[in-house]
Amino acid sequence: MSMSLPPHPVGIKFWTGLWRENKDLPYAQIHAKFQNWYGHAFHRSFGKYFYAHRAGPLGIFAPMAVFAVGFKVATMYYGTLRDLNAATEASAAYGTGGYKTNPV
């Protein structure tokens, strides 16, 4: 019984070519070549999905920093309103009109 297998999708020449090109190189050089290839391949394939902003020295942390500042401001605003309302409620317990009362 004879059975033929379909050809390998990548091919044996791809793998032997990789071995031939890198077998005599030091690890640091092989690693640098791979990082360069992977970075270019990744950016060419998926670069369109990344937010293209000009954030300067803040880099990719700019969106996170803007969110953090916005969250801080919103939290402080909520706390201020909560404390003002709590002061008004507490003053009502003592029979005063609250922090906006005009002195007589």
C-alpha cells in the first residue's frame, strides 16, 4: 500500500535555509536578526490596528496617563460633591441651614 503525503505548507527549503544562514553565527547576532525580522513583520501586519499618536517622550503611556488624570479629576469632583452634601445633612441635624447660610 503506497500513500503520498501532500507537500509541507512551508517547505523543507525554508527550514534548511534558516539553518544554513544561522548555523555559524553567535547567538546574539541570530537573536538580533530575528528581533529585526519579527518587529518588521509584526508592524507590517498589525500596525494598522495601533493608535497613531504623537505623544513625545511619554510614548505609549500617553493614553494611560490621560485616562489616569481624567479619573483623578472625576474622583476628586465626586468627593467634593459628596462632602458638601454630607456637610449640609450634618448641619441640618444641628438646626443650622448649612454652609450657604447667610449670617444674621
